[in-house]
Amino acid sequence: MERLNSFYNVAIEAAVRGGKEIIEIYNEGFSVKEKADQSPLTEADETSNRVINSFLKKTGIPIISEENKQIDYSERKNWDECWIVDPLDGTKEFIKKNGEFTVNIALIKKGYPVFGVIYVPVTRELYIGDVKEGKSYKIILSKEHRLPQELFIEEHRIFPSKIEGLIRILGSRSHMNELTKEYIEELKQQNPDKKMEIVSIGSSLKFCLVAEGKADVYPRFAPTMEWDTAAGQAICEAVGLKVIDRQTQKPMKYNRENLLNNYFLVGK
């Protein structure tokens, strides 16, 4: 366990340092490029990725990152563990300058997340999830993005909502499609005595809001990649929530041959 704790600390520092680089670029101004799949790419994505990789490589654990060249599955399938990284989740939110973007790092063992860290550079909110310990934490860092001396303390723990009579459903500003609308309608019919609210926020922050009790369910019926969800899944599972693949009806699995996720649902 000592080895894992050491690696967890490396991942936490990597996420914060990557986030610090992002916020400097965010404040100074940046240009936007286009990747081969026509998704946007900024200097912040690339800089954060370099910083994070420099930390995680010290662990000797292989890395899957959105901004790294993807390694063939013939090699990856033999990995017992790996890091899954999104150095800047919510590039569109970053470009819009609405602050709703994150750094995501997860440790995967035998296909499932065991640890996750999500850092929100603008608000300096740090979310940490330890699945084996069954605990997740939220810490607000200093203006200098400095980590406190103690991270895993009870006063920083977060818990899902216990509010009765209300279901707060997370919907993306970019991806509120017909399937999601249909799911919400079904939920209303199944719970006629409960009030429904839609909560909109970008990036992996949606996982964080469910984990800390500010939302109740997150249906995602639109494309995501493994690096979009691995850290958030760890944080949610560590507080007792489920992240279920809608196709397999089992917990989401990682380091698959195809890194594109199936649709999924986060809730109790």
C-alpha cells in the first residue's frame, strides 16, 4: 500500500502542476489549433500533458493520455496497470473561458479505476478518490496552487446527496441530445412525486457534482473517451456511486481495445 500511496501523491502533484500551467496560459491568451478529428487543441493541452507525463513517468507505470500517441492494443492488453490522463478535459470550455475545465488522472488496475484525481484550475478545487478505501475528498488549494500538508483528512471528505423528493439531473451544455431527453422523461414518469431539476456544467465536473451531493444522476448518452471518465469514475465509486456501461450493464472498464466509451449512467 505504501507504493500506491506514493504513486497517488505523484498523481496529485502532477494534476496540480498541470493545472497551474493551464491557468497561466488561460490568463495570458492562447491560439487554437485543430486535431485530425477536428477537435480543438491549445498550447495549454500540450503543456499540461508534458508536465503530467514528466511526473507519471517516474512511477514506471505506462500512460494512456489524450495527447500522447496511442499505443497499439497488442501491447496495451498485457498491462496489469496504467495511468489514464486527460491533461485538459473541456477544451471547448477553456476556449469559451467559462472556467469549467479540469485535469484528470486515474490509476487503472486490471481494467478498473482504483484512484482518481480531478483538478479544477480556475477554482483551485482538487477532488481525490480512493476506491479501495471508499473515500473521496475535496480540497481548495491556495491562490498559488499549493497543496496542504495533509490531504486525506475527514473534514475534506465528500458524500453523495441524501435529499429526498428531488432528483437533480446533470446535462451537458454541448450534448443534451434526444436520448438524454427521453431518459429524463422516463425518470419523471417513474418518480411522479419527485421534483426534477436540470444542472448544466462542463467537463468531468459532472462526476464531481454527483460525488459531492450537488447532483443526483448523470446520464451520458453521447460519445466520450476513456480519459474523459476514468478519474471521475474513481471519485464516484469511492463514495459508493455506480458508473454503469449501458451496453454491458456492468461498471465501466478501461484500457479496452477501443478507447471510445459506450454510453453510461452515474448514480446510486
